[in-house]
Amino acid sequence: MRIAIFSAHSFEREFFAASNVTKKYDLVFFEANLSAKTASLADKFDVVCCFVTDKLDQETLRLIKKAGVRLIALRSAGYNNVDLEEASKLKIPIVRVPAYSPHAVAEYAVGLLLSLNRKIHRAYARVRELNFSLEGLMGFDLNGKTVGVIGTGRIGTVFATIMHGFGCKVIAFDPIPNLKLKEYRILEYVDLQTIFRNSHIISLHVPLLPTTKHLINAAALNQMKKGTIVINTGRGALLDAHALIESLKSGHLAGAALDVYEEEDGIFFKDLSDQVLQDDVLARLLTFPNVLVTSHQAFFTLEALTKIVETTFENISAFEEGKSLVNEVHISTHVKSS
């Protein structure tokens, strides 16, 4: 099997090489994102292995189908970058990695919260300049605070459990409740409005679907109590960045920690330190002292990367051997999730 790995990062290659010792697939790495402009690179490959930054729209799918591609292997859980209807028409199966390490993302979300609340990132920068003052670094105890968790899938469940361990009151929203979380009295399920009105901290752990795009918008932000902190390690478009900026400017929100950004494509995963940032919205967010932005690294652990590559190869092997594709993405799955 010839596999074209698009949006390949240097840190991924050793994981692919280690897992390929027994598989012996013909792997070719491309730093370029997969799109209609780069689809010609997929010529005569059986599989394209794609990342969240690859654009699998109608045109791209038609081009890679013509090039001979028989399978799309996503090395991510999300698939909002894929035109599922077109892929179905072209009879190109799509497989994904539904779970790599929920602990990686959940723990990172907690880390963002701790850093933002206790101003750890600011203290680190300050001390390196020999400024040991504590002025402006005061935070608050998490113990006893109400944490709203939107989405209690694998990641949201781990996050909720950790926050429960901090002594927080955890409330959550999910169309499909996790009954074990209720049984163990880790959280209470409520509606979204209750989360917006009562939470000191709100963390997003839902997939990006038509029904969840800009879930946190101006109306939602206005319902939140003054001093709320918003954490997003899910998908950038879950949060309306323009509305977030207005809420921050007014002083309504206490802060925001973002590992994802709606227009991150072409920015995140790249070194732009010698360039002028062209995204005015992101540039504005970076000026706020109470906003912490990182570049989509919540998944970035040894365990998660190992699992991503292993599951990707398992998906490809199942396809090669004609077995059931347990991690296949269908249109019906997308509709049901919404």
C-alpha cells in the first residue's frame, strides 16, 4: 500500500516509522496541506492520510479519486474538513481516530485554566526579566466554584472528573448524558442557559457541527455572569471570536484560554515569528492580558501520538484486508451527532 501523508510534521515521522516496522507500507511524507491545489501529489497513491488542516472539499475529493486514491485515513477525531456527501458519492471510505488520549486534551484544558487563573504564564515572563512583584497576579481558588462542561464525551468526562477532584461543583450539558457521571455524583446535567448563567468557568468539549458552530456567541456571552472564564480546546469555530473580543473589551469576561481558533488554518503549526500576522482578529486577541492562546497542542503527548498512528495503521490494514471499518465516518453518523 502506498500512503501519502499530508500536512506531515517532523515530530510525527518517528512515530510512523516505529509503527511501520511490521507493516512495511510505502510511506511518503508531504509537508503541504492537501487541497485542490496539491491533489496532484496524491497521484498513484492508494491512501491519503490527512490532518485537521487538510481541505477535503468536493474539488479535492474528485481530484484524488481520479488520481487513484481508494481510502482517506484521517489522523484526527474531527472530520468537519471533509465533504462527506461527495466522498459517499465517489465511494471513497473515510476512517478516523475517534479516541487517542482523552486525558491529553482534558489535562491540557485544566492546565490552561490554572495558568490563566493564576497568571502563571505572565509570572514566568515577568521573573525572567527579574521582576518579582506580585502585583496583577492574583487569581482565585477553584475549590467551590461552579464549572460548566459542554459536552461529556470521552474528553469532557475526564475534564469533569478532574474538576470534581478540585472540589468544584460541576454542571454539564450534553444531548446524550453520561449516566455514570450522574451515578457517581460527579456532575449534574442542566440546560445550556443554566450553564451560561451559573458557571464561573465554562469549558467546551463538543465536535464542530452545524448546530454547534458559534455555540458561544454574543447572546451566550451576555448570559454569562461577570467574571466568567471560557476554555476552548475543542474546535475554534465553537466560539465567535468577534463576540469574544467585545465581551473582553467590556470587562464582562474575566478571561479566555484558547488552544484552537476558527481561522487557524495557515497560522497554527507554523513558525511565523519573522512575519507580520495578517489575521487582525487573532492579533487583537493576543493583545489582551487575560487571554491565553496556544497553537492547537492539547493533543500533543507521547501517548496520544502513538495511539493516533497505531489506530491509523489499524484502519488502513482493515481496509487492505477487506475487514469491517469500525472507525469509518458515514453521513448518517454526522447527522446523528448533530
